[in-house]
Amino acid sequence: MKRETEALKIVENAQRGEIFADDAVSFSLINGVIRATLTASRPLPAQGAEQLGRVVIGRLAMPLPGARALAIELYDFLQSEGAIAEGGETH
């Protein structure tokens, strides 16, 4: 799929780190913006180091066209990597 943003130059920003999430736990669509709540498993300090909990690490907010393109491109990528079998099952 050809997108308008492909014509824009992408500039790496070494000051921005990676964000790691174990899961996307909720989604909403409000005023044309998709919001995904991302979580990661972390020790719960009040419970002791052996007790893990899911902690919200951030929310991704994208306009609907960008979110739609992300979903399609991510699915295509996973399929090309063999991470999605016939019928949509994941490995």
C-alpha cells in the first residue's frame, strides 16, 4: 500500500528509546483517533519482588487512517515472517 508519508524523509532520533509492551489491553475510537493502552509485566513493589502485575506503560494515539495502515502493514509483516498461519492462527 502506497501512503503519502512514504514521500517524507524519516530521520532517526537517537535520544528516543524503544518502548517495550507485553500487551495492548484496550482500544477506543474517539473523534477519529484510535487509542491503545499498552501494558508490561512488572514487579509490584508493595507486594514484593516475586509478585508481578500489569502496569500501564503508555497509550498510543493515532488518527484513524494511520492506525488502519499500521494494522494492515503489521498483519502483512507478521504473515510474511511466518508468525500467522493460514486461517489467521498465530504461532
